[in-house]
Amino acid sequence: MKKIFKLMMLVVLSVVFSISLFAKDVVYVGTNAEFAPFEYLEKNQVVGFDIDLLNAISKETGIEFKVKDMAFDGLLPALQTKKVDMVIAGMTATPERKKAVVFSKPYFKAKQVVITKGVDKSLKSFNDLSTKKVGVMLGFTGDTVVSAIKGVKVERFNAAYAAIMALAQNKIDAVVLDSEPAKKYTANSKQFSIANIPAAEEDYAIAFRKNDTALVQKINSALDKIKANGEYDKILKKYFK
């Protein structure tokens, strides 16, 4: 019996070793697939710049990423309650967010722009949105920027296309959105234009829980390698020619 028991234990240990040898780390990633070209749905799959970036990071680190699509304003709460392990969603590393989470190195520079129906020559700066009804995406940087303008009437939407539709129907006067998604919505439409006003740059970064330092270091190291070996530039050209 002892010999049989020892043999069984050897078999079990061998199986466990084999599984551990080939198993990948699994990290759950929160995103909001309403932000083309960074993340959006195509044939019921989340795709986009951020997803391709994740795939490149996966190759460098051996981490298996499983993406969870959810509302943007629910991403950081999901991170803090451990429903996801990190967040990539065209998210700006703001001082306010840094109080709750830690961010990776920046991976993209963006800016806020104003979309109008036709050309609005009255707009010389963001402050000229005062007294206007302006659409923003709930919880995005544009929401913060517009909400700080005195006299503005803020209309919050869960998706950028909903704000653009409201603008098309004259329900709002303008939409404030990140520059690259704004270009996508205005590129093939003569009725919309991006106001020619100065806008501050902002950094997109990946969010983590504050105590997940090992994961942050892995991701930062992978980002450095991807930028050094040219993979980042390939992804950049794919989405932003």
C-alpha cells in the first residue's frame, strides 16, 4: 500500500508541476468599449489601440489578460473592490485619481477638444463655453474640464456617440471629448467641426491598486521594451496614421 501511495503522490506532483510550468498568470482588466479608437466593440469583441497594447504587453510578460467591459465611472470602484486587477481605458492620470490608485508610466498623450455643429467662430477658448449646453462623457476628463467653467450647462452621457447624436439633434451646443475619438467622429461628417482653440495635453496611463507594486513594475518594464523594440510605433501607426 505504501508503494502504491508513493506512486500516486509522484503522479499527482508531476501533474501539478506540469500545470504550474505551463500556466500563465491571469490578470483581469477593466475597460469601457465606448471610446474608439482606444477601445470599442467589433463583432462583439473589444478591440482597439489599448487592446493591441495589452496583447504586446502579454507577449513581453507572459501575463494572460482577460478584458471586462463596463461603464467608465465604474472602472476605478471595480479596481478598488478587486473585481479587476488593472484598468486601461484612455484614462488620464489626474491628481484626483492618484489619491485612490497608482498609475503606470504614460503610454499616450492626448488633449481635450470642442466639437460643434458647423463652425462656431465665437469660441476662442474653453471659457467661451460659458452659458452654453455642453455634452461630456460621464467621469472623463472633459467632464472635469467643463464642470469647472462658470455658467456652463453640463449634459453627461455614458457614451460619446450619444453626445454626438444629441449635438446633431440640436439638443446641446457642443461636445468636449478627447482629441483622437473626436477626430473619428468628425472625419467623415461635414456637419461637425473641431474648434480651433488651445487645449492642454494630458497623459493616458494604466491604473492599479496602490499595493500592487510588482504588477506595476512588470507593466512599466514591458512598456519600456515595447517602445524600444518598435512594437509601440507599429500599434500607433495602425490607429493613428
